[in-house]
Amino acid sequence: MTQNREEEIRSVVSAVSDPEIGRPLSELNMVDAIEVSGDGAVRVRIVLPTPAYPQPERIAEAIERAVREKVGETVSIKVEFSAKVRGKESGGKIGLRVKNVVAIGSGKGGVGKSTIAAALTFGLKQFGAKVGLMDADVYGPSIPHLVGVHGSPAIAEYRTEDGRTVQRIQPIDHDGMKLLSIGFLVREDQPVIWRGPMLHGLLTQFLQDADWGELDYLIVDLPPGTGDVAITLSQLVGLAGAVVVCTPQKVALLDAVKAVAMFRQVNIPVLGIVENMSGEVFGRGGARAKAEELGVPFLGEVPSLPEIRVKGDEGQIASLLEEGSPAREPLLHVCQRTAIQIAKELLTSAELPQLEVL
């Protein structure tokens, strides 16, 4: 194959538009390598911005279609995928080595926010990401029960380069996933009666003084409503964004609107809205319509299934993502839409760094 034809193929592949973000693959730094062999076979290596990228075969189909239109139907094309999570890396100012901190909030309680937060964490882990789950709902910590984990976080001592000794909280490791909640520190029947400054101090400790390690995603389960926690988070770290969970009926949607407004007011990107408990009891479609009205993405709907309640009560949220579970598909869909929206927020912002292609 001539050099001119090779350059043409490289140009064609680089110009292919990513189906999710709508910009050329080269601009998004998603093209890792393009190899053209002597017999004309084309091999393309694409780096996805998240392992939860939905239907990556669409990229392969677009590349094959574009190359064959230019070169001919007989050319051999092979597209290979890998994934490297993009992130704001904004927790560095407090020593947090997390690419994306994601808040899960709601305008009111009782909409299944913690269930969605836990399922999102397990789902991202299933896709291959390194994840952690932080329960910031101090007054009603339900994450320990939902995930079926008990115990107390350990305290480890580290010696710094200048000789000082510092203590770090060790989040509980649950099958490779990091967990931290005040529910691990108090009895189940013990109320937490705190004012704002104490709450701020605890969240600072959970983020700054905990050894989360290197994570792709840290999911933060917020308390319901529009209180101090979102403000504290926005001051401590640059969040990748927030997901608002609501149910379809009007009374829940009214509060969801307030949650969206709160996140916008404290400059936290709204990744989208999830409609939970969708079905005959609460209705269906209300959150999708409200998302469209507010101009925010709709991340999917999770049906009102008895299995979700049962597994949550049993501390077996992870089992909802197993093969055969009726909740698996809708929950993984929410995971994928959330992950790609995080990448989209990052890649469409001029202020954020680009991927270094090796």
C-alpha cells in the first residue's frame, strides 16, 4: 500500500465521530494507534474514556464504514478496545487520589437514593472500574445495611517524608470495593444529633483523612434535601457531577427540581436524573419529562421490582446485578449512562486535561 493511501486511512479514522460525544476520535484522544500492514490490513486501537462505555461496537462499525467508503470493500479492518478512565483529578489538593467524585442526591427522602448509589458503585465495579462508596447521609446511614457489611474501619499510622506520623482511616474493603460510613462507627439504634460544623468535620475526615487509595470513581451518597453536605463537598473537591434520584410522581419531581437547582447554585455539574420505582404504583415517565424540561440528561429508569426491596433488606444489593436478575439490565443501563455523562462533561470542557496517548 502506498504511503499516501496509509495517510488517507489515518486521516479517515481520526475524523470518525464518537457516537456518544459527537466529536472526532482524534480530538477526544481516543485513537491510541493506527497500523496499516503491507497487504493493506488496518488495525485500530481505541482507548475508551470509561470501561462502562455503552455499545463500543458502534465505534468499530463507524470506523469500518468510513474506511471502506474511502479504500474499498475488500480492505481488512480490525478495531481493538481498551479503557482508561478520564477524570478531573481534583481531589489532589486534599490528598485524594480519585479521578471522579460523584454525588448521588435527591430532593426528598424515600426515593431509593441509597439503593441507586450502592447499585451504581457495584455496577461500575462490575465493568472493571476501581470504585469506592462513601455514605455521607450522616443522619440516616443505610449503606452498611444495603451492602451487607459490618465492622469498624481501622486506623493506620504512616510516617511522612519529613518524619511526621499521621493517622489515616482505612475504609472497609468489600470484595475490592472501598466503603466508609458513620454507620460503621455508631450502633444501628444510635441517633446522630449534630450541627453543621460537626457534619463538615466528619466529611472532611472521610475525604481528607481516609486512605481511599487510587480510585476511578468515588460515589458519595448524600442525605436527602438541599443541606450543608453539597456545599461542603463543593468546597473540598471539584466533583465530576451529581446524579439526582427521584420517583415519577409530581410531589417527588417538585423536590427533584430543587435538588437540580441546588447543585447548579454550588457549581456542581448535574449529570442527569434517574427515575426510580417506575411502574404501576408511582407511574412512569415523569422524571424523563422533567429532565427534558430542565435541560439535563435522563440517565434511565429503574422499575419498581419486589426483588430490589428484598435484596436491599437482605444486604444483597450486589446480587441485583447478577445474570438472571430482572433489575440487572436497567441498573447497568444507569451505570453506563452515568459513566459516559461523566466522560462527556470532562471531554467537552476546555479547562480539563486531555488523555495522554502512549
